[in-house]
Amino acid sequence: MAINLKVNGLSRSVPAEPDTPLLYVLRNDLELNGAKFGCGLAQCGACTVLIDGKAVRSCVTPISAVTTSEITTIEGLGSLDKPHALQQAFIAEQAAQCGYCTNGMIMSAKELLDRNPRPSEPDVRAALAGNLCRCGTHNRIIRAVLRAAQANGRT
């Protein structure tokens, strides 16, 4: 069965069953590997993508639930030539150690900054509370999100 999705601004058709997790389609069919498989239970945040601007765990989201939605992955935020402000801030703050959680953190932070362009540190911590990092870079991640908010405030 072919399912139509809109991912990173492009209409895509994938041969998949309606109950297939979005994460599997993104990684296996569309070769968008930014979202990671972490727990498979929507508890770690490594698979976070934006669906109509909301941070969603793609490991438990069936593709049938997003056929009329705009899906944005980390690959849709910026490019090597022009990284998104969050990507620039994560680089500047060296906010990735192993990097496994980074994409999910950035996507959750993107939702926050779209909703609240000038968040406080507690706002950032609350927005990222569902994203786990085992490397211990949380403080650098928080600084990166606050840096991106400050950079956005100057544009």
C-alpha cells in the first residue's frame, strides 16, 4: 500500500502499511537518519520530529496519523551551508558528545522557540525534560538553546 506524506516540504509516497511507525519510514524508506531509534516507547526523545510544528515521538506515531500533516525532521531545518540557529548554537556550545540525543533535543527546542522565542532557563529545562542524554551534556544543551533564542532575538 502506498502512503503519501509531506516531509521537509516535499510530497513523498512510501510503500508501507498504515500502522508502520513514522520513524521506520523516515529512516528506512526516505533515508532521513536524523531521528534515532532509542527506546521505541516514546520515553527518550531520540526520535523526535515536528508534526505541524509540535514535537512528536516518531517511534510510536503510525504513518496513518500524519498523512495530512507537515513533518519536519532535523534534515529540514538547515543545511551545511546555512545551519539553523539552533544547529549553530549547538556547535558553538559543543552541546553534543556522542550526538545520539542531539537531533531530538534540537527538534524539541525548535518547538519551544517557535512557541516562546525568549524562554527562561526553567522554560528550556521543562521543554527538554522528556529528552534523555546519557553523556551528561545537559548544561551545554541548555546554554545552546538559550544562545539560539538570543541569536533569534537579534534577527
